[in-house]
Amino acid sequence: MCKKKILIISDHALSPSGVGVQTKFLVEGLLKTNDYEFIQLGAAIKHQDYSTVKVNDNFYIKPIDGFGSPALLRSVILNEQPDALLIFTDPRFFTWLFQIEDEIRQVCPILWWHVWDNKPTPKFNYWMYDATDAINCHSYLTYLMCKENYDKKTTFIPHAFPKSVFYKINDNLKESEKKRILGEKRKNNFVCLWMNRNCKRKRPGDVLNSWKLFLNSLNKKDRKNVTLLLHTDPKDIAGCNLFEIGYNLDILDTVAFSTEKVETDHINILHNISDVCLNISFNEGFGLTTLESMMTGTPIIAAKTGGLYRQVIDFRDNTENGIAIDIKNKSLVGSQNVPYIFEDYVDNQDVATAIMKMYKMNFEEKLKLSEKVINYANFAFNYEKTINLWDKSIRKTVEDFKCQKQRTNVEVVKLK
């Protein structure tokens, strides 16, 4: 049986971005079925070499600038004749693609791994949803919004990681790595991890301010026993100067910065040496960092927004996988490209209170919560299940497309 040829447009699968990493794991999982071959137009980073990369016999990546163009896509589809086109990123990057969907769908169907950060339901996206054959949503909130008007072609397929990528390490390794990374003085510290890009949406300044409020509730002795570990670029042009904010708040003695771009193995270590992982973004489509954290047994503190909601709240019984923070203010904002969307803000004092609650947990409570978050991550964000759902979706979409095309051809013949 011939393998299905899938053309993907998304962040370069060998890049460290969340979309790139998830693309890589999706392709790797589907290749194990031996029923697929993939060609990717690898986007979103500036490439030194634009030569096609052969990852293996069934996976090739052609580096491109941006997310491509009509001319490029027409050429690739004409030459490769794919069985399906799979797109994966923010819809704003694909406006041009949906404008030529009628040309694309003469050859193959369009599948979309889609996310929308928040309500209200983006009705201004309907014209793009109309042009898509399968809308696979990686956040449950996105799934509910798309399902309102596109029930038959909308599926919930969450992000996921193989268990071999993020996992709990043994206590001896954890102890030695914590000492190596944070130093002798902090080897026994309570560690709160924040791992995000330093940009406005992630609220890095408010993270530091919340930490300050937490510190205000500690005495001088306890202050020496806590560390806020920030894995980010403190001087990212898209964000704020975290050094200056920390200096102004007089908290730098309790903050550790991890600024280097590191491999996944090291990210796994950072999660393992932490007591809790924090995310208070005002918009978060999914939130990969918090899922990584739970897979290592580290609980999370997260705003009840977007894709974070189904992570921090166990949908089976509404228990919390750490501490879920209520939204205190919803701001309706927009732009010419995104006419309306809510931004969800949690209160800094509520964040500080949540950190304190985690700090005061005893050993037995922490152990029980650690086991809970691992089990939940393995159940709700199971990698094998995600791959199986994608496999079924691609097969069904390709088959339905072929059947519809055959019916159309028969009708055309009858009319003649």
C-alpha cells in the first residue's frame, strides 16, 4: 500500500519553539505507523542554509522564510501532489493560504491543528474554518468554540509529549543537579519555576511583583530558603528588563536566571529541581511548560484561562493539579486583525498566596500531589492517544476528500 504523503507548514520541526517541537513529535509518532511520508515547509526562524534537510527517508524539511507564499505553495503542491496539507500555527500567518483554498482543495484536503486563546468565539475566523476540511483543536476551549458551528469536522486533539522526554528523575540525581545548577547555598531551597518568553502576554513583571508579595510574608531566615527560577531572556526586546525590575523590587537575592537555550534533557532537569511551575499569562492557548512540569511530577500554579484551565483543573472531578487561580479581570481588547478577544488577568496577591500555600505544604502533601499530576498528565495528555487521533483524522479526511471528488467527477460527467 502506498504511503500517504503529507505536506506540513509550521515552525521548523528541528527548532526549539513549542510549535516546532510538537510538529516533530507528531511526525515521529505518525511515522511509526509506516503509513506516511512527510514534507515540511519549515518556517518561523531565519535559516543560514536553505537546502532541504533529510531527517530520514520519510521526512524532509525545506526551510522557508515566514510561512511561505501562494507561489511557493502552488509549486510544491504541483510537484509533490500531497494527499493532505497540514497547517499548524496562528491563523493570522495563513490568511494568504485560505484565500487560495479553492486551488489547494483541487488537489488535497486541508487539516489544521488549531488553537484560539480565549472567548468570545472568533466568528471572524469562520471564513477560514469554512475553507478547512478538519479542525483539530489542541485546547479544549478552542474545541468548544469551533464545535459551536463546525461540529462535524472539529476534534479535540491535545498537545502531548512522549514519556521518555519529560519524566521524574531519582532523588539522588535531583539533589546533585539542584546543587550544580543553583549552587551550595540554594541546594535545599523551595524553588518556583517560571519558564516562558519574556513578553507582555506572559506578564513577567507581574511574576516578579507577585514573588515580592510572597517574600513580604516571610521572615529574613525563610527568605534565604526560597528561589524564583526564571528560564527566559531577561532583556528580550519583546519584554521588560527583568534585572531592573528585580533590582527595583529588591528581590534579586532570591532570583536565579537561566538564560541559555538548552536541550530538552536540561529542561527536564529544571522541572525536576523545582517545587512548582508558575504560569499567569493573560492569554494562553495551551501552555506547554506546565504540561512538561506535570509530567515530571511537579505541580503547577496557573491562571484559569485558555488551555491552562484543563491542565490545572482535573476535568474528571474538578480537583486541582496544584493551585488554580481565579480570573479577577477580563479585558475585552482587539485589533484590526483580531477584532475582539478577552485578556484574563489574575491578581498578583492571589498569585503570592498560591505560592505561599505551595511553600507550606509538608512532605506527604507534596508527594501525593506529585503522584497526582503525573497520573493526570499521562491520562489527559497521552502521547499515544494524540498520535492515534491524528492518524484517524488524517485517514478519514483523505478518504472523505477522495470520495467527494469522485462524486463530483461523476456529477460532471452526467451533466455532460
